[in-house]
Amino acid sequence: MIDQLMILAESGAHASEGISAPAVGIGIFIILMVLLGFTWLTGGAHHRSLDKKQHEHTADTDH
């Protein structure tokens, strides 16, 4: 699918003198990294690691 997208972007750039295929690829990469960042921030793993650190800190002060 990605190879078809790049072929489409390359043929479209040649036909319309628009943005180049590498620019489309870089743009897609940036969009995917932003989505990955949102997923990481809203997912459970980030919050669980913060909860674990907070729990360890409170366990040390209880004794």
C-alpha cells in the first residue's frame, strides 16, 4: 500500500508540478509520529510508569 501511495505521489507531482514524493513521505512520517505520540500519552503504559514511581516514593516515606 505504501509503495502504491509513493507511486501515486510521484506521478501526481510530475503531472501537476506539485510537491515531490520525498516531501509526501516525510509528511506522512511526521503525521504518524504525532499520532504515535498521542497514543503514548493517552495510553496506559505512560500512566502506569508514573503511578509506579509515585507508589515507590510513598512507600519509602511510610516506614
